[in-house]
Amino acid sequence: AACSSFRLRDALHPLWQSELSVSGGTRQSPINIQWRDSVYDPHLKPLKIHYDPTTCLYIWNNGYSFQVEFDDSADKSVIMGGPLENHYRLKQFHFHWGAINEWGSEHMVDSKVYPAELHLVHWNPVTSTSFEEAIMENNGLVVIGVFLKDTIVEFDVFDPSCLMPSCPDYWTYDGSLTTPPLTESVTWIIKKTPIEVDQNQLEEFRMLLFTSAGEEEKRMVDNFRPLQPLMNRTVRSSFR
Ligand SMILES: NS(=O)(=O)c1ccc2oc(=S)[nH]c2c1
Ligand SMILES: [Zn+2]
């Protein structure tokens, strides 16, 4: 239902007007993950995540989302394991969300859409010398996608735990950036279990602006790319 009520004119939003499909793209993101078509891969290891909070630098509005940047000059905040051949460095995280809770995530699971999706962006320091170089490399990037769902929080139980659900289960597939340059350089790792955020948090996202000072205000909402064709790809799962 959310998709049908998703107005075409939103999909043609200036952000993606010229990028609805990359010419010749064979591994574009986001996709709808069909749970029953995903293939359990027993060789997939648990994902190992070591984030050092002192590497957190600053937050800024990059015109697509708000982004939290990390110091990636050393192997301090890294992920490894899972489908990965080596470790990857955390560069930034950001979110995608909708104007209302009926839509907002970029990926979907069996056509279920969530109000928002977190992307933790990492690059491969073994095959690239910088993030900017890695976005042009075949497997230069790993993005961990985490769905957000809203919850009614009774403050005595609100635990500001880290941004990762405790459940280790994930899907993984080869895809692309979902904003320009849309390069096909991303190993996607999509967590099966969403994290719960307070409704107020989602409302705060929606108060951000696409526009800068002095321009006519445009609320930063619906900053997600439409679904892309799966084409010749299989989504693997780390769980039965
Ligand atoms: N939305 S996303 O696919 O995670 C993503 C991650 C990193 C990016 O760097 C540029 S440039 N565009 C990007 C899009
Ligand atoms: Zn993103």
C-alpha cells in the first residue's frame, strides 16, 4: 500500500531526477529482499564490528541526508568477518526517511517498508588509499543497512544502546550507492532486525531541510531512491 501511495512525482524528485536508472547498471541498489528467494550460505561468518567512539568527528547536512563523519586515517573503527575478505574502515553514517511512517527506507523485505534506514558506510583500506578512491572500486565499499521502526518508549526502559540490533542475522548482496555517483562498488549487508526509535526522533529527521539559508524552505523528507531491478543477483542470508 505504501508503494502505491508513493507519488511518482516524489520518485522524480530533483535528487534522483536524472538518476532513476544508471545506463547499463546491472547491480543497482536499493532492492526488495524476497525472504524466500534468499539463499542461506553456511560459509558466511558472523559480522565483527569494532567502533571507537573517539573517531567520531562531526555531523553535517550534505543535501541528501545528515551525515556523521568519522576519522578514517587509521584502523580504529572497523568491521570484518561476514562476507568480507578483509577489514573495512568506518567513514560515515547517515539515514534515509519518509515524510510519514508509511515509507522511508530504501531497501524492503517482502515489500515491507520501514519509516527509515540507517547506512553505516565503510571502505576497503587494503585495495584503496581513500574513501573517494574506494567508491570507484569493484568491492571498495561495504554499507551496513539497519531498518528503523518507531516505538512507544516508556522512558524508564529507553536504553540508548548502540545503533546495531543485538540479533546477528543479516542478508548480503552486491549493489551500488543509492545516491550519485550510484557506482556499483558496494557489498550490502542488511540487518534482519530493525532498531526501535522513538517517534520524536523520526519527527526530528523531518524537520531538517534540503535547502540552505536564504532559499525557499524544502523539508528534507523522502530522501530515498526507488527500488532497482534485482537482475542476475542472489541475496544470501547468514541465517536459516
Ligand atoms: N546511500 S549509500 O548508498 O549508503 C551511499 C554511501 C556513500 C556514498 O558516497 C557518495 S559520494 N554517495 C554515497 C551513497
Ligand atoms: Zn544511504
